[in-house]
Amino acid sequence: MSDSFTVSLSLKNDKLLFKGSARDNDYVSMDYFPPLGDGKGYTGLELLLMSFSGCSATSIVFLLRKMGKTILGLDVESEGVKSDVLPNAFKEIVIAYKIKSKDVVGDDVIKALKLSEESVCPVWAMIKGNVKVSPSFEIIA
Amino acid sequence: MSDSFTVSLSLKNDKLLFKGSARDNDYVSMDYFPPLGDGKGYTGLELLLMSFSGCSATSIVFLLRKMGKTILGLDVESEGVKSDVLPNAFKEIVIAYKIKSKDVVGDDVIKALKLSEESVCPVWAMIKGNVKVSPSFEIIA
């Protein structure tokens, strides 16, 4: 596990296209919607949503496996609901986990979500108090 | 400008590799460090840092242009400093902006940073109170 968390970004055109990277990962393109940008990349809000969704999904899989469960798949759909107040941040994130497993039961997921929020998912901790998180889940055998 | 902020993620192996996307953007690979994952993608923390860095950089460029300034380039380096307390979220983000411009002066950047924090950058608003942001900048003619 690495403790190095650094990111580099660079403006790539005369509008708002940025390319960013961390470690040896592929570049991520970030851009804003027209007319200010060309819409050819993720917005900061979309990456925040991806960050939260991936962090919470990772911790759910980790925690369910730690309970001895077998996870055959996990699909996540998340939606950020924007506030009307500037800077129009997300007031709520609605996130749905579709878990493929033959031995996971609802109480396991409820427990994993609780632990994820309280002490396992760092991104959840960083938006706490500012963004309401509304999770739901489905277990597919 | 779109109001649709949705993200989809899917677990892609028997460890912790996820692939995520939003709109028609390229997939982003997310993974965790070995041995739990294979380290072949961004962590949630790295994407949070990218999200914040890109959001604040976008707003700084937007605001400086709104002041009538010409931005020839912007490079950003940011570092997330982790807390010792679980879930080891960032307690601080140290971010350095290198602005290439012939007409931007220090006071312009200070003003843009203030506006970005207060009312322009939504990601900044979402981590407010939980993460300290320490910005610095350099202007290169």
C-alpha cells in the first residue's frame, strides 16, 4: 500500500481541457460543457461521484469478503443530485449496488454499508456533513 | 451544460478492479493496492484529489479570464495528506498552481482562489470543514 497521493494536471487547449494523472495510471481527461469547454472529458463533479462510488464499492466488496462471503460481481449506478445554491454542489448522492452472490444476505450488506461509512471508505468521510448519501442494494444469486 | 450526473461502475476481476464511466467518456480503471488488488488503476482517494484539483483549476482559469486576463497555461500539482485516524481520509490537500500569463498579477489569483472556494468550485464545497486546503501559486510570464 502506498502513502503517496499526488496528482498532476495540465491545461491542454485554449478552453478548459485538462489532462491529469497519478502514478503510472492512464491520463484522465477533464473538460467543461460548451461553450466554456468542449465537453470532451469528465467534470470535477463526475470524478467526485466516480471517486465516492468506487471507494464505497471497493470497501463493500472488501468487507463482505472479510465476512467470508463470495462476491461474483458488483455493478454500481450512482447519481449526484445538485443543490440550487451556488456553487451547485451535490446535496445528495443516490447510489445503487447490485451484488451478485450466492451467500450474501441483506443484513451483511447493511452491516458493510455502516462500516464503510463509519470507518472504511475515506471519500465518504470527506464529504460527510456536506452531502447526504442514499444507498440501496439488490442481491442477485 | 448538463444536469445529468450519473456514473456506472462494474467489478471486473476476482480482486478489486473496477471500471467506471460517465456519459461518453473513456473508462476510468479503479483498483486497490496489492495484495487486496493489483494496483492497476486509480484509488478513490486519487480520484478525489483529481476531482478537486481539476475543479479548482477549471474555476481559476474561468475566473481569471472573466477578469479579462489571458491564460497561456496552467499546471497543477496536488498532494493529499492522510490522517492517522481511520478511514485515513485526507486531512489536508496541498495544491500548487503554476500559471502562465503575461497579465495576471498575484492579487488576481488570490481573488480567484477566494471566489473558487466560496461560490464557484462545487468539489471544494463538498469537502469543506472536513479537509483543509492549502493553495500556493506561481505566475510565469
